[in-house]
Amino acid sequence: QEFVTVLVRDPRTQKEDSWHSYIDYEIFIHTNSMCFTRKTSCVRRRFREFVWLRQRLQSNAVLIQLPELPSKTPFFNMNNPHHVDHRRQGLQEFLEKILQDALLLSDSRLHLFLQTQLSPEDMEACVSGQTKYSVADAIHKFASLNRRFPIEDEERKKGKNDVDSDSESSSSRLGPSDDSISCACKASPASEES
């Protein structure tokens, strides 16, 4: 039985500049689905990136009625825990519904959104073949820069001899490689408090 578990959690306030801040959320994926390159992944995304994803998915799947995102209210207060948690729940419900649709699961933008830290512009460039790296390369590279899952690291080491020549086919950088993009992912959702 295939499954995809998605958790949207750990909202954090990020400084954009001296006047502007925003909240981003950790997206944790655990799956055994053949649709996913990585079986476990963790990225941080902000609300406007979810808006971008929904627009792109809708333009590619015109006949599908996509679920709505939580409404963007002018009265949203990032210092109000109720507002932040309500939005977090809405984003999680959005992803849960999207991940149940086989047609949407075939969209490369969705996989780049969930399994890399590429910007929307870089995701578009990758999907349209304007980068030196493929979608799979981008996901593999991000996972190798952001190792948080010892079980997957062990599996990778066991299979390394089989795929060693292909694993680093691209020498181009796929975005930031420092720890500023790392998220405090945990293998078990039971220990969410940090």
C-alpha cells in the first residue's frame, strides 16, 4: 500500500529586510510512493510560494478543481499564534489533497517544491529544461546538502557502488548550500517540540 505523509509545521518568522518579515513553514514528507525520488525530505516554504505552486498546478491541470489555499487576509497577524496556526493547518490540508491526485503528482514543479529549496524562478527554469541539472539531479543534490535522515544515508551508502558514476552528473550549484536553508527535521513526528 503506497502512502504519502505530509506535515506542515514549525512556523518561523524570517527577516526579509529591516522593514519586512514573513513566516515560513517546514514541509516534511515521508512516503513509499514510486512517484517520489526521495522517500523522506524536508524544506521550508513561505505562503507566496504556495500561491505560486497552486497557480502553476492549475495552469497545467485545467480540468481539475484544485483545493483552495487559506485565504490571504489583510488582517493576518504573524504575532498571533491562532492566525499562524490556522494558516499552517490550511497549507497542510492543501498539500494533503494535492498529493492524493495522480495527475498532480506527475507535475515536476510539485516535486521540486516539496523536495528542494529552489526558488519559483529556478523551479520554472529546471522544469522547462533551461538548467544544466534535471529535476532528479536537483532533488538528489538538495538531499545530499541537507542530510537529516540517517536511515536514508545508510541506504544510499549501501547502493553507492551501483550508481556511483551517475550520482553527481551535474557540477552546477543548485542554490544555497549553507546551513541557512537547513531545517530541524526529525524522523519522527512525535518529537515536534523544539
